[in-house]
Amino acid sequence: MRSNNVVLINEEGLRVDGRRPNEMRPFKIIAGYLSNADGSAYIELGRNKIVAAVYGPREVHPKYLALPHRATVRCRYSMAPFSVEERKSPGRSRREIELSKVIREALEPAIFVEEYPRTVIDIFIQVLEADGGTRTASITAASVALADAGIPMRDLVAAIAVGKASDTLLLDLNGIEDQYGDGDMPIAIMPRYNLVTLFQADGIFAPEEIEEALKMAREAIYKLYEGQKEALKRKYLKIREEVLSSE
Ligand code: ADP
């Protein structure tokens, strides 16, 4: 089957990387990946490699930017020049500015911002290697970094994209599928409240496709959510072991 003249699903119904349509890529999450940030996380999702670092809540500079009733959340998503096949210009692109905003908006509902008036929480995201779905993987990693920084949260946020090629919904698009497919729907959810905090759609989707895509995304998001919690537990178990062995 062809989509935009590139074969994305073969005759056996398998995708370019051998996955079935409703199969996500393998992933790995590490909490507390960096030693110099207040909180951090690393995620690998297929060939994506992303680091998230969090600072705060801390004093805002310049001070007039401080909000009297809540913390300000800032997010900076950047792709390293070596993260894609052809060297990316290190300058800030429109896409990076847009994704920074989208990621911040997907994370903000999970943070108890009202508990930290006049402060700022900074989230830095560095994409080391990109292969489709970096905004959603960044959200998954950044929410672990926020929790790792000890910032009170209603829940973690996990995210995944669902796309489409040859009228078939595909879970967790890779770079080629993103480039040549017929659509892309990044979705973020706070699992405990079943609350969607990001829903974008690029391409044309029928209402029943959107419903099916949400179902596929939800299943994958619950797996990522388990991975996020495991990563946080692993970090604190390690600290506990270190403390116990030093006593
Ligand atoms: P997302 O990474 O969230 O899917 P996009 O849909 O904008 O966001 O990008 C899809 C993919 O296209 C990226 O994951 C990356 O693999 C690739 N890509 C993005 N920007 C560039 C770039 N400047 N050069 C080469 N590839 C890029």
C-alpha cells in the first residue's frame, strides 16, 4: 500500500520498521539522568533520544515577570544540530518556538502552579536524536523531570502520536511515517484524571478515526505512564540503597 508514493505498509500489513499498525516503539526512561539540574530525565523511544532538565521553583528575573498568584512555567525545546541526518542550524527555528509552547501547555495543567506564586519553573528539553514524535516523547520525559525536581504535581503527563497512512491508523509514527504519511495526531494525557492536555491534528481524520486514535493513544500512554513511575521508583530505590550502605 502506498502513501504519497512511499510504501509505508507492506502486503503483510507491516510498517517500514516491521511494526504492526497498533504497535509502539520500544522505550526506556531514566529519572535523575543529570547531576546538575534540580530534576531531570532521559527518554529513548525507538531512535529518539531526549534529555529534559528542570530548575525551580526559583525567583524570577527580571522581577516584574513574576505572577502574584502562581508560578510561571517556561519551556525551551531544542534540537541539537546533530539530531537529524542533515545538520540542523543551531539557531532557534519557528518549529522549536512552537513546540516549546505546545509542550509547556501540555505539562502546565499537571503542576500545582498556584502553590508557588512569584516563582518560575524552567524546563529545558534537548533532543539528541530525532526520529518522529519528539514533542510527545519530550512531554513524557519532562513530566518525569518535574517530578524528579520534587515539584508537586496532580499527576504525570504521558504522550504519543497517532498517524495515518493508506487509510490505516498507525500508533507512534517514526520519522519516515511522519514525513510521508497522511496525518499526525499528537496526544498527551494525565492518566489519573483521564484528562487530555494536548491534542493536535495535522491531516484529515474522520470522527470515528479520531475516536479510534484516542483509544490507541490511551493504551500506549498507560504503558508509558507505568514506565515513568518505574523510572522514578528506580531512582529513589537507588538513593535508599546508597544511604543504607553508607550507614
Ligand atoms: P515531532 O518530532 O513532534 O513529530 P514534527 O512533526 O515537526 O515534530 O517533526 C517530525 C520529525 O521530523 C522529527 O521528529 C524529526 O525526526 C524530523 N525533523 C524535524 N525537524 C527537522 C529538521 N530541521 N531537519 C531534519 N529533520 C527534522
